[in-house]
Amino acid sequence: MSAAVTEEQVEQVVVESLESFGAEKDAITRDATLESLDIDSLDLAELSQIVEERFGIELKGSDVAEVKTVGDAVSLIVERTS
Amino acid sequence: MSGPGKRQGCALVTGGSRGIGAAIAVALAAEGWPVAINYRSDAEAAERTAQRIAADGGRAMSLQADVTDPSQVEDAFQRLEAEIGPALVLVNNAGIRSDDLALTLGEQEWGRVLDTNLTAAFRTTKRALRAMIRARFGRVINVASVVGPRANAGQSNYAAAKAGLIGMTKTVAVEVARRGVTVNAIAPGLIATDMTADLDGTLLSAVPARRAGTPEEVAACARFLASEQAGYVTGSTLFVDGGLGA
């Protein structure tokens, strides 16, 4: 399953998730910080859950703690699925 | 009040075969929730409660699992999700007593009570929150006790577990509040159940109401906390104790 995951698919899931957490759609760019989008630890915990369900990978709190931007989140997930 | 409405989910009551747990299962089923009645060993009692719910037109399944065993808990959640949907109401009611003065209380009895009454509630809560935060709705109801906030000689393990449960309730409540998930505790006092049948009458004389409470009186509070109308009540502890803890 993980072999077929593309960066575009990951980005789409991340963007949709962030939107569902209340982030402004237009503000969600690769360089945007999660802090500027008002994304907090609960949102990241839910994002980890969504990623686990969609891509079958488990992100731990310590992994996610290093994530500062949207691009960081996408890269981390892509790295784990490849 | 209000049950699941259009939500696809169920209520899970741990230790739901008898006493307070059974009364809560019946009350939530009356609200329209499909109910999973978790039990560890008394299959017959769990089945009786399920049949009582079915006879009243409700939906219930009995669900065997020892809540102190992580793999059994995971398996139980998977079974109930497959059969009646995710648990959007979780009542952490499973509890045991093993009384002794702290001077002579064994570490094993300390640990056993903490494992069942506190750690297991964390385990089931953590698991249930997954579906609740996605559903933007959830109700966790922890059955604590007036013992914990109040002293009761011979119950240092039980008091520690129940006070811990109230602390956990408050913190988890603030963590998930903005997802529409509430986490509250009920603190029963002296309730007439099998678990309290061996207590002598001295505790009763300390109860301002001068009587033991009934499981149904506790269940009525759980029914309220599970309802839509209680959506702004979170992190609280509702004492159902005839004034014992006042």
C-alpha cells in the first residue's frame, strides 16, 4: 500500500485535514507554519490518526513534535511511506 | 433527553453486567443508544442485562474483555465497532475493591485496584477518543467515588485510584473540549449494590440523606451527562452521594 503513495496524495490529505481543523484554505502553503495556521497538538494527534488510517503508517508524538511547517508534515509522511 | 440521533455509534459501559453499570446500560439504551455491556467474568449477568434492554425495545450486546489487558480491550473495541459502531459514549465503570489499612495492604492489592479502577479507564478512554474526535462528538463518563475526594479508612488504594480518575477526567476534558467531546466523572457515595453489601452500617450513619442511593439514581446522572444537552458540561465531577461528600 505504502509504495503507491505519491507526494500529491499526501499533500492533499494534509491540506484537507488542516482545513477540517479550521485553518484558512488560502493560508495553507508548504511554507506556512502550523503555528500561523493555529494548528495545535490535538490537531496533530488527529492528523497522525488520519495518516495512519489512510497510509498505514504510525507517527509518534516525538516525530510530529519536529514538524514546524506544512511542508515538514508532508515530507515526514512521504519519507515514512517510501 | 437525547440519544444518538443520526449518529452512527454506540455506548460502551465497562463493568456493565451488574449494579451501577447495568443500570447505566439500561438508562442509555432507553435514550436510544445501542449499548455494549462489557464484563469480565459474569457472562450470565451481562446477558440478563442485554435481554432486559432488548425486552424494552433497545439494542445491546454483551462484550467480554478484561479491561486490565490491553489486547483484550483492543479486541473488544474492534468487535463492537464491527457490530454496533464506534463507542461515542464511554462509561468507565469497571471497578474493584480490596480493602485493608495502608499498614498491612499488599503491593499486589494496591496494584490490582489501581490497574482496574484507573489505568484501565485511561486505556479505554484513549482508544475511544479516536472515534470521538473524528465524530466531533463524544461523552466519556468516569464512575469515580466520593472516596478519593473524601477519606475512607481501609481504602487507600481505592481512594488513590478514584482521586486519580477525577484528575484524569479534568485533564482529558480540557484536551479534547473543542472537538465536542466531554469528559466528566460521577462520584457515587454509598449505593446499594453487591459491591457494598458487605459494608457495615457505620457509613450509612454518616450519610446526611440517611439512606443508601440506588444504581438508578447514579444512572440518571450518567444519562444526563451522555445527552446532547450536557454538551457544555465537561471536566466536572457530579456527586451522587446523599450529601456524604458535602
